[in-house]
Amino acid sequence: MLQEARVSESDLDRVRELLRTRYHPRDHEEAQELILGALQDVQQIIGWVPHEAAVIVGDHLGVTENRIYGLLTFYADFRIAPPGKHFMLLCHGSACYVGGSQRLIDEMQQRYGVHGDETTSDGELTLQIVNGCLGVCDLAPVIHLDHIYYGHLTSDSMNETISEAIRRGPTPGAHEAH
Amino acid sequence: MDRHLAPTKLTDRAAFNVLAEEAAARFGAMATGSVWTVSVGISECSISKGALDTFEHLRMKLEDSGLRYQLRRVGCGGWCWAEPFVTVSGPGMPLILYGNVDAERAPDIVAAMQRGMPAFDLAVGTVGSEPYGDIRPTREHPFFARQRRVLFEDCGVIDPESIEDYIARGGYSSWAKALFEMTPDAVIDEMKIANVRGRGGAGFPAGIKWESARRARAQPKYVAVNSHEGEPNVYKDRRLIESNPHLVLEGTLLACYGIGSERGYNYIGGEHVLALKRFRQAVNQALEYGLIGDNILGTGVNVEIRTRAGGGAYICGEGSALMYSVMGERGQPRTKPPRSVEEGLWRRPTMLNNTETIATAPSIIRNGGEWYASMGNEKSTGTKLVTFQGPLKWLGVIEVEMGVSLRDLIFETSGGMQDGYSFKGVQTGGVSAGPLLEDQLDVPVDFDSLQPLDAMLGSGGFVVFDESVCAVDFARYLMAFNRYESCSKCTPCRLGNPALVEIVDRIRLGNGRPGDIELIERTSKHVIELSLCGLGQVAPMPLLGMMKAYPAEFRAHIEDGICACGVCPTSRRVTTAIAAGG
């Protein structure tokens, strides 16, 4: 899906403010150690890492844009496109697999047309499949939708949960703290 | 709930001892005082079950209760199955653990307190050794009976966001002991006597590692703690950090002192948000008291602690990849030698320990290496954190002495299978080894006993699966994980793992060919022998393990196109076979 990625100047100001107040490397080694953390913080603030923000981080820490994108595309946590109005993690750890998470993944593909790190065509929902583990295995299979965990899911109960979230409308900061 | 004593920087040991006595007195007063103490477990696992709502409801009810009370936060106690949990002690009443206290049930606790009674129907047990009425001690509960809590001793007991709570329970006394009574060599000697083996999976003796790091002549040198924990069924390290961050921090300080380093790193998976927050907070608190930083307690010893966040790549749990990630690079392993103890972070000697390994150091320094070595068995000493998942009754983080049998852990401690499920196997070693069958479960859980069975202790994550899980499909899942997480640096892993997934996929689809088993074995051999790092070298193991454990299932898929579990999208031949009673 092609969509014009926009970022507001005020979000970028928040990034600048973050770097100014919290990122003071004493040398270039420390600056490099801080890149990943800074990008995580940017994603917390904006929900994704826009090109403009990547450049600001690179300039502040003295590393190239190239280097930043090398990291953004290697590490699974980062998004370089804006997420949908709702954000959902679907855990696919071993315990969730044993509990039937593959059926949930298939359902997302069939019903919403999303697989892996994708956003539905109506821009409502971004799905991220967690290849590691959300660490709440006793709830398996489990999703984390707009900050709330829903466990012991079937395809039906997952669909209901998603429909309910979409009916409620966007949650402010739904993308944060992932 | 934040007791904030304005922290003053401690400048000598006497000042630390005064603080420790005050903190212990205050903590002890909770159990004996005339006020009710109500503690709610707040960690990522309990938050997922609504613990914050429980806390809020308790707060509102307690405010209107007319009782004298203290409401506090504690960490995760490992009993996921009882979350959200609350512990309550009060006038004339021992500490009682209540389980599954959601927001709706929270008022029941307060109502019972007002009657001066326990909430009997929510009680899991009393925390001490004495029963209270019909409420038996938790230690008699099968989930707790076999446990020996060392690392998790204070988890669910102390407020993880309070350094004073940690100090009250003896925290940082090992650090003070090392600084004032022990040479670095003496610290290493205790680690060697304890014979702690690396909890990350390899099982290399930590004391030997510390010694070789001490011998590295280049300066500066560093300690790095691996709290990445990206495996698909392991969450013990993040629970430990969420519940007792200072324990991991104190262990890191002892390692720095032992090897002669002035800087320690803790690399925590970026998705472990609460663990990151609480560890960073712990570092700041320790800095305020002068327990880290420059000229610690007036000794002239300096240690700086840096917390670094990962980015969600499994490979960063591998030593050299972790170092690259800390340095702001893509986490791709390199060939060894040089080993990181010679050339690690910023090409300086770096000693890498797993979170759980480093967390053993404070109790070893406090109680002595011999005390530690007296637990467990001869070759695998001490305790191990293990997690069990799957359709079992009681899930959580379990701490047992090394050597308890897998059968006991599954059928006693974890309560056995849930109703309606029957045991088919248990996957061991995360994504790096094979499963074990019912008749193999008497094996002791330690470093050396599992290997001859092609299983592995790994980081202690075990996944029990039932008869509805197809071995071929499960093998495909585990292989697909390794394919996805391959860092793509070396060819055998980058191309071999997708090839293996492809072969398993055609078997799942009912298009398996004669010779596919041999093809898998041959391809696996390439990946195992030629891959650059430890992760590639074990990537095909779960597939080989599944083939060995369930050969008939693989044969049925390949030769007859039958998936007896009805999981695999095998071709129409299956439908016929099942219709025919296959």
C-alpha cells in the first residue's frame, strides 16, 4: 500500500527536545551506543520513525543516515511507515503456537488481508506478529491491542475484540510502549 | 506508595550500615505492626491480567474502609496462574497470598479485612510455615513444594522500585562485603567454588570466565549482561529484572570488581519496556546513594553502569552480535577467535554473562561458594529458573535446585495437563533442541543429563504440547522461527534454513517425496557444521529432534499424505485417508 507518509513539525520538535534533554554522549563511542535507544524513543513519540526524525537523530549523534537505515531495516521493532489507527501485536511464541496462534494469523490474513508487519487497506489496524514472546504465556494465544492484552483467544473472540476496538475509535497513543 | 527518603550519598561503610539497619527495621515493622499491609504484584505479566485495576480498586476501597493500612506494589512472584495476586498481613493475621484477585474481587479482600478475617475463597496459602485456620502454607502447595527460591526469594516480596526495600532484605551487603573485606581474587574464588555454570545455555563455568577476564591485560575492560531474552518461550530474566532489578545490578557490580572493570553494561530487549524502566530506575537510585559511580563508599572504586536497549532481533542474544548491537551496529555475529573476553565491546576485553548467572553473585558472596555448591547436583550446582508453557494447570516461573526430574516439574509443580488434554511431548531448549517423550521424562533437569537425549536445558524454557499438535507442523514452526531470525550473514544459515522450511512445507502439503528425510538430514548437516555462529549451528536441531521423536508421523505425511492431527494442509489424499478411518 502506497501512502504519503507525513510527520508534523511539532512531533519533530518533540524529538529535538528529547535529544537535547536526554542524549548527551561524552564521546563518539557513547554516541553510537545511544542510536538504538534514541530510535526506540522516537518510535514511542511518533509511532514510527519518519525519515526527517532519522536525520535529526543521525545529526545529533554524529552518524550517517545510511547507518541509521541499516539499523531500522535490521531490527524488527522499528517501523518506517506510519501505523494504522489501532496497533496490535499477535504473539507467535511457542506457547501461543501450541495454543493455536497459527489459526489467528491465518484469520488475520483471510479476513483483514494483513500478514506480518502490515496495515489494513482502510488504515484502521496495523498487525505485528511477535516472533519472540510477549512473556505472558499463560494467556496463550494472546494479542496486545491498543495497550491491552487479550488472552485465550479463538478466531471468533479475536475478531470480536478487533471489531470492538475499531468501533470505539482510535486510542490516543495506541502505538506507544511497544 | 512511594516512600521517598531524601537519599544522601553514602561516603563510607558505616553510613551504609546505618541505612541498612533503618531500612530493615522499617521493612520488618510491616509484618509486626498494627497496620494492615496490602501488596499487589505489578509486573508486565500481572498487568496483562488487570493488576493495575486491582490496585486502583483496592486503593479506593481501603480509603473508605476506616482501616489503618499500607498499600504497596511488589514484583512478580512467578505464580502467573494466580495473577493478579495480592498479599495481605494484618493485626493478628499472618501474611496470606490471594490469587486471581481481579478488580471485581478486590472489594472482597477489603471487606474481609474489615471483619478481621481472611478472604478464605481467594486464599492460595499462608506465606510462612504456619497455617491459618483452613488456609495451608503455600509451601505445601504442589507448585511451591519443590521450589528452592534463591534468585526469586524476594520477588513478589519487595517493591522493585524501592532500593530501600532491597537494602532492607540484605541487598548491597555483598557489594559492601566485597569492597571492604575481599580482594577481587577472593570474589572470583567464591564464584569458582560455587561452580555456577552460565545460565544462557552453554553452561560454561562463570568463575573460570571471570578469572580469564581478570587476567586480560588490556584496559579498560567491561562487563556486559545479556538480558536480551528474545527466545519464543522464555521470560524469566525480564520477570527477574522487573521484580528485583537491584539484584541484577549488584551482581554486575560484583563482576566489575572481580575482573577489574569500571564499566558494566546491561543489554535489555527493547520490547521489555517495564524491565528497562525498572533497571534504569535502579541504576539511578544506586547512583543517588553512591553505591555506584565514583569513589564508591569512599573506597576509590569506580563503576559506571550503562543500560542499553535492543531492537527485537533474536540473534542479538549471541555474544558477538550483542556487542555489535550495543555499539549501534546491526547485530551480526563474527568469527571467533578473538573471544570477547579478549576483544569485545570497542575491541576491549568484555566479559559477557547471562542475567540469571550474574544474579547468583550477591548470594554467593553473602553465603559463600560452598553454600551455593551444596545446592543442585555435583556437576550442575545451585538453582535454575525454568518456565513451563502449554496446556498445564499452573504456569509460571519456577526456581528449583538443579537435578529435579522433568516429570516432577511437569506433573507435580506445574500440576500436569489441563482437563481434556493429553501429553504428547515437551519441547526443550527453546528453538535449539528437540523434544522429549513421556518415557524420557525421568531425566534430571541440569546441564549434562539432557544432552544425550538430544534435548537441552538452554535457558530453561519448556513447552509441553498435547495430542492436537502435529509434530511436522511444530517442526515447521520452529524452523520458520530460525529462518526468520537468521541474521543472513553466513550462507549456510541464510540459505539452509529456508531450504529446510521449504522441504517441511511440501511434506505438510502432502507433496513429500521419498528421500526427503535424508535430504533434511544432509541439509541440516551443512547448516550445523558450516554456520558461523552458535545459533546457526543449532538451527536445524528442533527439526531433527522432531523427526527422531515422531518418525511415524513424518512417514505418514510423506508416504500417505496423512496428518493424523488434521493440522497440516495436506492434499485430498488426507481427506480420503481420514474418511477411511486413518
